[in-house]
Amino acid sequence: MKKLNVMKMKKVILSVLVGSTMILASCGGSGYTTDQEAVVEGYENMKESEASFYEEMMEIEKDYRADRDEIVKDYEGKSFGEKENKLLEKAASDDEAKGHLEDLRDLEFSYECEKAELSYSNWKATWGIKQAVADHKNMLEKDALKSFNDKTDPVEKDLNKMRNDHYEAVGKLDEKK
């Protein structure tokens, strides 16, 4: 079971890395531009990539919790934390529990690596546009800044909502237990 999920995780990461590379290549590197229209368009287009990013992050979260819960299922407790504590207690003197603890820690390591790789890939794909938006907000003045903000603030609001919704949904994954 563990190997199957790790293989699935590697496929997801590979598809994201390939997709990000294609995005970066099509943008000519970092995606940074000083062309105001291109910045606004790129920022609007970023909503789609961010939505995909959060969908993939949620799959990582769900897969991790399913695998984690399978490893600790035979240990007493109402929550994962309680079951993990029982596992740790038993691992002090039980070889099977030691094996489960090793599996759990390997899973946690893979989970953290997968999230970090996906986050880094997303960062590389969006850095240029995010930096261009920030630079435009700093270099534009008065009416030009207001016009720019009128175009980018709704996108920023949508991106913030996606991020907040994601973290709320991740929190609810643990509440279900």
C-alpha cells in the first residue's frame, strides 16, 4: 500500500513539474514582465494554476491521512495524536510497533517532501507574475495605480480565498476523526 501511494505521489509531482516547466518556458523564464497589460493578464491566468495547485495539495493531504490512519489503526485512541502516542509507547518494547513507527516516519517524510516539491514548483511558476504585480504597485502613481489595483485586487481576493478555503478544508480533514 505504501509503495503504491508513493508511486502515485511521484506521478503527481512529475506532472506538476512538467506543467510548471511548460508554463515557465512559455513565459520566457521567470514570467516577469514590466508590460502592465501582460501583468494583469498573467495574474488573472494565475488563478487557474493556483486552483490546480490547491487541488493537488488537497490530494496529498487526503492520501497522507488515509495512509497514516491505516498505519495507526490498531493502536488505541480517538485521534491520530492519541494513537501515535500509543504507538510510541509500544515501540519501546515491540518490534512490530517499531516497524509501524518506521513506516509512519517514512510516510511523514515523503508527505513533507511532496508538499515542499509541489510548493517549490508552484513558486517557480508564479514568482514572476507575483513580483511584477508587487513592482507595479510600487512604481505606479495615483490614477494609474488605482486603475491597476481595480484590475488586480479582485484577483488577489480570489487567490486569498482559494488559499484560505484550502487551509480550512485541510483543518476539517482532521476534525472528521
